[in-house]
Amino acid sequence: MSGLVIDTERCVGCGRCVKACASAGVELVRREGARPVAQPTGSCIFCGACVDACPVDAIAIEKDAGASEAELASYSGIWVFAQVDDEGRVLPVALELLGRARALADVRGCTLTALLGEGPDAPQDNERALVAAGADEVIVCRDGRLAVRDAEVFAHWVCDLARACRPEAILYGATAFGRELAPGVAVRLQTGLTADCTVLELDGATGLLQQTRPAFGGNLMATIVCPAHRPQMATVRPGVFAAPEPDWSRTGTVRTVSLDAAVAPRVRVLSREAASHGRSIAEAERLVVVGRGIGSKKNLPLARELARALDAEIGCTRPLVESGWLEYAHQVGQTGVSVAPKLLVSLGVSGAIQHLAGIGGAKVHIAVNDDPDAPIFGAATYKVVGDCIEVAEALLDKLGAQR
Amino acid sequence: MHIVVCVKAVPSTTEVKMDPKTNTIVRDGRQAVVNPFDATGLEIALHIKDECAAAGDPCRVTVLSMGIPDTERLLRDCIARGADDGLLLSDRAFAGADTLATTYALSRGIACMDEPADLVVCGKMAVDGDTAQIGPELAGALDVPCVVDVQRLHGIVGSTLALERATDAGRELVEVDLPAVITVAKDAAQLRMPSIAGVLAAEGVPIAVKTAADVDADPARTGLSGSPTQVVRSFVPERASEAVCVTGDAAEQAAALVELIEEACR
């Protein structure tokens, strides 16, 4: 039986678990002539807060064992789903994943496979790029039904392959498409899926994939495993791992497979429109983010000018969207877009926790705010205390003078 | 037409605070609100209901949630805003569910409704979990087509839905035949306010509260037992380093920033 297990011998009755619990799932029970001990109540939701809070390791969450070891051992190899764009080119995130997965496959001593599903007219050199990025094998399927990105069609393809070849793990880029495809595969294979991992480690002996992702707006990191189900699956945001230098001398095998004739798309695409506001800020390499601290809407053109000078996209915090200054597509944060630019310049952003949740992926973050204690500085690489308009104007001057 | 809207109780976003001593999230059950994305989903469903009513077609909207007993309060609020019925799956057996076990529970709840679901509407993601997995997993479990990240409902003709969705490349206008699952973006609509009459009427509406056994759920597939993933460790991320202070007046700061920016973009 699964549940919260408390070792009453170890428990010292300190009550930290009770304090840590947000759902009244654990209580202290006093026994005649003995010290109090913790005991689970009916409202425990197995969040694990008490497990972390316990100073004497008296609490554990136990689960029934799932598949047998022999069953788990019948799976091997790591797969990376290689998404292609509208021109048929492999997305950078697939190469980034191959770079990381190469290291994991070496730890485990297993094969690294790239899955390439594309239309019949796709460029012929994608396989080479995938091998150069670290793949030992490329499984390719060229089919008209894969020319359009229909997540259900792709899910059937990936599931059929996974049932036949039994990979130990499958990794996906956390693109819009990847985040639709991976759950479709997970539910059909009845396995676990961890979204938006920022760290992936693999135990060489057991093959257990340790998937770490931000929780609660990045204030906590949670390491998640999928012990008794295979394949283990995770999505990873673009930009989290560095793309490997292509090694064109690497060799790999290419295996061509076909798609089950019975699979047919059920969503009909009537028309397409490329994003109108330039690139999505989610993929932007450089980003200028403005907050309420810019003071007035009349300062927006200055921010836009700075963004132009930096060849950056523009983002903002939620209050600016709610005031109608910028469209929702520009909103960065928990209820907006999560971003991972190489350079983030934030102007007059105070750093509400919901905003910080969306900027954890930024590599270099320059924050400008007149309040030296603004929470944004806790998430910044460089802290600039000053009037954000003055600094932006001065910066624009310097950038202009450079050209 | 029967529309099922899946809603999740989440901590009110402005209330999410960390306890600096214990590094745990400070949560108060009473502060729970409907996940904002799901609130948009409810509005989309109510909009379809309005259109059906105008055309003289019957349409019923059921709100479905898995959660603690207090979630009933939120479902009642959904009814005050125009939903017809509520079903709350509440049982210790559901506790500790990851997305796969949650999907299973929701699919059992839908299967046990007295009228099959023509359309299931979910928020694109929940603000507290941010996995965006329930919608596509539910579509797979129900074996119906799925359209995620719906930006706008274009219309419904017979049992065909026309929708605008966001993709990696931009936007697409798509068509899907019902039954189907859709997940909606937060700004696709703004949930209407409850009317006074609605609030009064909602008080008398019984909300079904069902256990795992009530919906014939296999105990091995619900809650913690039915969850392939488990959290083995949670920790406060260590900051690599404190922010480096850029000092001086605006001009001096700007001069320093130009160099830092060049370095960052190299």
C-alpha cells in the first residue's frame, strides 16, 4: 500500500513536519507517558514537504513496486525526438538535447538514437547533422502525413516505434509542439513525463533518469524520477543545454521506417499565419523587459528604441499588459511566456515571484531599478541601481555612438 | 451538446509566498482560486452555450475537478457564472497524483457522467504546475483529437469546431470534429462575472462529490500508486553568485553595460 510512512522510533516529536504541511496531512499524537509522535491524517496529499522538513529522516513516502527488474532491463537506449521547422530543418533544441544525451548515453554505455519524422520533400542532410551532434543512429520516416506537425499522428508514430524498440528514455524539446506530442506519447504508453527539465542526470548502473525542474515559480527545484515505468520521458526548454560543436567525422547508422497506414490526422489545418510580432519572445536571444518602474506609457518608445539598438525583442510584466500598454504575447512570467535569452535587460521591473518564474532561463540578466532592495536583483547577474529611464537613455547614447 | 470544463484549484497567484525559514510554500487552502487558464476555458464553454441557446439547440456545461472537498466552493462559483452542473472527484485515493494519474481520474469522471462529453475544455496549463500535460493526455486517454493553445473560437457548425491556435511558427486556423479536447490560452476570453440571480440559483444546485470507487477507478491507477513519476528531492536552488553591482552615474553605468552586453552576446 502506498502512503506516508513515519518511523515512530526515529521521530522525536519536534513538530516541524506539522509546520511544513500546508494541507494538515500530518499531526502530533500524544501518548500516555511517552513523547509525542507524528502521524499522517486523512488529508495528506503526498507533497513531500514533511519529508524534507524532518530533521531525523523519520518520514518517507513509499510506493508499491511496479515493474520487475527483469522487465525494466528489457529496455535500452536513449532517444531524442528531433523536431523540424517549416523549412524542414532540425531545430537547435534537438541538437542541444543530443549533446546532453550523448553524455548520458556514454555514462550508461547505451545507444543514442535521434527520431526524425519529416515530409517526403525534406532536406536530405538532416540525418548527417543529427549524427554530427552525437547520435549513433537516426530512425527516419518520410511521409506526407509527417510534413504537417500533427501531434496525434506523430504520437502514433513514436508509440509504435517505442513499443517495438523499447527505449529506456525519450527526450523532447519543450517547444509548443513538443509539449503537445510528449503527453500524447506518455498517456498511450502509460508512462511518466516530466515537463521543462533544466538538469538531466543518469545513473549509469540502473539507468534511472534524474529529472530536475523548477517548481513553485523557481523557488524550489524538484528532482523527479520514474522508477518503475519505461520509457522515462522529459521535455527540455530550448537554450537549457549548449549545442555541441558538430563533429562531421562521426559516423552513424540511418534506419528508414514507415508510418502505419491506418494513422490519419483528425485536425484539419485551414490556413496558416506566421507570427506577426517578429519572433516569439520565448525564443528571443536578446530581450528587453519593461515593468511598471518605467513610469509612463510615453517611455515605451524609448524601451523599443533600446530593444532595436540591441537587436532585441520586447517583453513586459503583467501590470503593463493589464493596463493595455503591450499585448499579452509580450508578457513574461508565470501566466505569460517563459523566456531563456542570452541577454535580458530589465527596466523598472520589481521582480514579483510570478515574473521571476518566467525568466530563470536567462543567461545574462542586467536589471535596472531605482530600488536597491528590489527582488529582481536577487535573480540578476548585474545590478544597476538607478533611474531606469536615465540609464536607458545613456545606454542608447553609448550604443548609438558606437556605430 | 455537452461540454465538460476541467478546472483546478490553485493557490491565488498573488498569495504564493515562500516561508524564508522553512523554504516551503506558504499555502492556505482558503485562498485557492480557479486556475486562470481554466477560467478562460469556462468562458469559452459558456460562449458556446450562449450560441447554442440563440440557435435553439440544447447545451449543457459541466465543470469537473479533482481536489480536496473545499474545491466544491469553486465549482459552485462556476455554476453561479453559468455552468449547469459540477462533479468533484475527491478521495484520498486520488491524492499524490501526477499528470498520468490525474488524467486517468478525470477520464473516469467523464466516463461516469450521464451524458457523453462532446467537447472537453481545459486550460492550456495550470499556474502552479505549469506542465501543460493534462489536456493532451486526456485527449489520448479518451482517444479523441486535441487542439492545444486555442487563441480564439471561430465558430461551431453542427459538430465541427473552427479554432485559431498558436504554434511554434505562428497561428493556424484549424477545424476539428467533435468529440474533441481543446486547451485554451489565458487571453482567449475573459470569464464573465456571476449574476446575483446566478449566485442565488447556484446555492441550491447539488454538486456531485464522488470517490474513486464511485467512478469505478482502478486503485492501481489513481493517486500516488498510479503515478509513474515521483519527487525524490526538492531543494532551494543555490544562486551561482550574487548580482555584480554596476556603480557610477547613469553615463558611467551605461558605459559599463555596453561592455557587459557585448560580452554576453559574443
